[in-house]
Amino acid sequence: MTVSVWQEMPDPIQVEHDDVVIGAGIVGAYTATLLRERGRDVALVDARFPAAGASGRNAGFVLTSQREPYPMLIEQVGRETAREIMNMVRENVLRMRSLANHFDVPLEDGAAHLAETHADARELEGWVRALEADGATVDFSYKDPYGSSGYVAMMQIENDFMVQPARLTEAIAASSGATLYDHNEVYAIEPAGECLLVHGRRAHIRCRKVYVATNGYGCDLHPYLRRIVRPVRGQITVTTPVEPLINVAGITENHYFRQFPDGRLFIGGARAFFEAQEYTAEDAITPDLHVNLVNYLRLWFPGVDFEVERQWAGIHGFTPDRRVAVGSFPNEKRIVFAVGFSGYGNSIGLVAAERMVALALDGRDPGPLSAARFT
Ligand SMILES: Cc1cc2nc3c(=O)[nH]c(=O)nc-3n(C[C@H](O)[C@H](O)[C@H](O)COP(=O)(O)OP(=O)(O)OC[C@H]3O[C@@H](n4cnc5c(N)ncnc54)[C@H](O)[C@@H]3O)c2cc1C
């Protein structure tokens, strides 16, 4: 989104902090926490409110995985770098679990990567071999976890779980110790001598460093980010409650689904079938994609009687290689960013936030997450 001159408050408050974090999703909230731990005075700013973006709309899968299956990641970046990324993801998953426990946020153990066909099963086996060779504990079997749905095989990676993502993000933001400026969309960041001036709708904040954690919305904030991250929509359908059916959340090549403890079915995905329309930042639902989601449930879980109860959309940030990018603006090293989680922010968002803080405060290179790969 953008901000018109009419929308800006007549007298925006003028304040000063050491750091401004833009975006109060899971990444911004955790960044604020890390900065406070380093003794900094932090402003956490959001156009709407904490968890208003993807962090409050996602499926809640916390997976030891990235968008590309592990063997493809190895092909993309080489074994050593892939292993390094996977170790970060493992660390991130454990940290998410410990935060969820700490804040008493509901979580459910387990998630099954499913093979719909024998060819998928062979791919899963390759994935298992690659993960095990790099120290992961993986459970694979030629079994349908739901009994007779027709899935050919399943893989579960140790420690994967489901979380209530909005509650977790809100809890991290609330306990961060940062000053929250909500409903304060930022429309410009400009140098002001030794400082930076962050212009928002209702607050103008003078600071030393700026941390951009706007993920898919980042491209509105600065042209440089437009080269790195692209908004992509994800859509989700929730049904009325049905009898217990899905004992473990499932992920296939194109869909992901779970069943809430109250019996409602939850399904998302299908973007691959609607590519052209889903490369958008528009928060809207489209009937054709939701028909696909409902039909998927009806095909794999036939005879189950449900109505659609709720549908929503969320905006991802995708990078060209589908991995997060951590870096600083080319001519302004005081502005750093961690964007482009490509659908896996629960898996690597915390570690990316940590790398962004280390880049800003210690000048430490973000390693394999570095956005330098796009320049
Ligand atoms: C439908 C869907 C399902 C998903 N499922 C999963 C999943 O199961 N597992 C997983 O790991 N990942 C999943 N993801 C991805 C995951 O949600 C994201 O990777 C993660 O939430 C990114 O967190 P973030 O804090 O970077 O961004 P966000 O949560 O999007 O936060 C960005 C914030 O920035 C604010 N903002 C934007 N522009 C401005 C501005 N100019 N000024 C001030 N504030 C601004 C927004 O209001 C927003 O609150 C899913 C995403 C979607 C859309």
C-alpha cells in the first residue's frame, strides 16, 4: 500500500528512538526483542497492528524445510551451504517451539510430507536420504497416515509442529519491550545528518538504524526491495467441523491441510494452478482457487460432509530463488532488511532476524542468507 497526503495525520508526533523496526510480523517482533536484549531503545512500527500480515494469516506449519525440497536446495547452493541453511532452519524450529511454550501458545506436534503417487514417494525417499546424511532424524514409510485416503507414502521430520501463528507473533511483539506505533504506515525513510527520519502516517521517528521486516509488502517501501521481493498471494479455506479425520497435518506438492482440535478442516495451497492471478498484493479471495481447495478435500477424504465456514488471503514475499534475503540498502548501510521468506517464515524468520541485527550492529555478513546474491 501507499499513503496519500490526505491520510497523513495533520500533526504527526515527532519522536526519537535508537532503532525503528518496520513491520510487526513474526520477524519484526523478534527483531525488536533481540534489539531490546542488546539494550537499544526500539520503535516497532506497523501499518496496521501486530500480526496483521502473513504472520497472522498463515497455516501455522513450523517445518524443518524451505520452499525447495532439500535435494533441490543442495542442487541450487551446493551441499555445504545447503547443510548450513538446514542447520539454521533446525535451530529456528526449536526456537519457535520454545517461544510457543514460553508464551503458552497452542501447538500440535508433527507434520507429514505426503506422496500422492509412486513418483512422489521416490522423490520423498531421495529427500529422506539427503536429510539423514546431514544429521536429521526422519521417519519415512510407505503408509497412508489417514488409513485409506490413498496417500502412497509419508515423511515426518523430527520436531516439526503446528502453531497458532497470530497468538505467537502478538506475544513476541507485546513482550519485546519496544514502543509500538500501530496504524502508522511508513511511506519514506530519509537521511537526516547523523540520523535517519522514518515518516509514518501518525509518527515521524528520528533514529540511528532502520530494520525493514515488511516481507511481501516491502516493494512499496523502497525501489531496491522491488528487485528482491515480489508479493504473492496465498489463500486458505476452513470448513465446518467434521468427525476426527486428520490426525497429523499434511503437505503435498500443491496443498497443505490440517484439522483443528474442534474438528474444522483447514486447507491452503493450489497456487501453482492459478499462477497468473496469484502474483499480486491484493488481499482478496478468488472463487476458482477455493473450489480447487474444497475439491481436493472431497477427492482425498470422500464422503465427508462439510460446508465452507471461512476463507481468507495473505501476502507472501517471494525472492527469485525462493530463499530469504538479508542485507542493507546499497547506498545506505544504516537501513537493513530481512524479506522474501517465500512461504517459510516460520521455519527461518527468527534466525533471519538475528542475522539482520548482527549485520546492522556488528557488521557481520548474513552468510547464505545474504541478499548480495542478487546484485
Ligand atoms: C496463506 C499463507 C500461508 C502460509 N503458511 C505458512 C506456514 O504454514 N509456515 C510458514 O513457515 N510460513 C507460512 N507462510 C509464510 C509466513 O506467513 C511468512 O513467511 C511470515 O509470516 C513472514 O513474516 P514477516 O514478519 O516477515 O511478514 P508479515 O507477517 O507479512 O509482516 C509484515 C508486516 O509489515 C507491515 N507493513 C508492511 N508495509 C508497511 C509499511 N510501509 N509501514 C509499516 N508497516 C508495514 C504489515 O502490516 C505487516 O504486519 C504463509 C503465508 C501465507 C500468506
